[in-house]
Amino acid sequence: MKLDGLKQLVKEELKRALNKVKVKIDYITEDPDEGGPLMDGFVTVQIDQDDFDKYKNDLRNYFWIGTAREAADERIYKIDKVTKL
């Protein structure tokens, strides 16, 4: 019984790992003093293919801002471009 459950878990994790895509997120940081745009930057991250497909045409979506903010550890003003690598 436990072995079957473990096999299923391994299959699910492998499927999830294979469903990842690498993306480059180009962004503009937020000026901490003025609150407007400051400078350009980018991060490269791996995300689920489903998330990429869902949000690829919506650069204003908080998914991209949150992903870039988490990876870059910076205040993000705006997302410029998301590129699948």
C-alpha cells in the first residue's frame, strides 16, 4: 500500500518538474523616494507552463510583479516584458 502511494507521489512530482518553463522577466524598479520608475532590471525564473500560458498576455497581472519581486528582492514599479527562454 505505502509503495503504491510513494510511486504515485513520485509520478506527480516528475510530471510537475517536467511542466516547468524558464522565463525572463524584464522590469523597472520603483524609486523609493519619488515612487515612480527608477531603473531597468531582469530576473530569470522557472514557473509552471500553465501559469505562463495563463498570464503571458497580461503584463499588469500581479503574478508577474510578485514573481519578479520575490526573485529579485526589489520593489517593482512595472513589468516591461516576459520572454520564454
